[in-house]
Amino acid sequence: MVLHKIEEIADEESRLQQLRSLVDRAQEEIRTGKIASEEVEQVIAGLRRDAERLFPGTGNTFDLIYRPRLERAAREAQERVAV
């Protein structure tokens, strides 16, 4: 029973690390301009789907935690380009 719980926690940690890695990579690509501003929303939507696949039913949580972070990176990248 305890071993099963440890395995569940390890699996969740692995999925969480995978999501963090995907979001961090996308954020860096957005911030550096490797993703065009027109494509940012598509990237965010894809990441949301990934989050739902890894953690079913968590789309709203993604929208609260990660979407603002990615949108802020896009705004900051646009501001740098405009200067």
C-alpha cells in the first residue's frame, strides 16, 4: 500500500516536471522572439492541451497559473521589439 502511494507520487512529480519543462521552454522561446507573436496563442493552446493530457481536468488551473506567465512573456517580447 505504501509502495503504491510512493509510485503515484513519483508519477505525479514526473508529469509535473514534464509540464514545467514544456512551459519553461515555450516561455524562453516566446521571450527571445523565436516564436512569432502571431503564433503565441497557438503555443499556449497546445500547452494547455498538454496540461490536460498530463493532468485531466486541469485546464482552468493552467489558465490561472501558466497562461498569464506566457502572455506576460509575449508582451515583454513585443515591447522589446517596439523599442
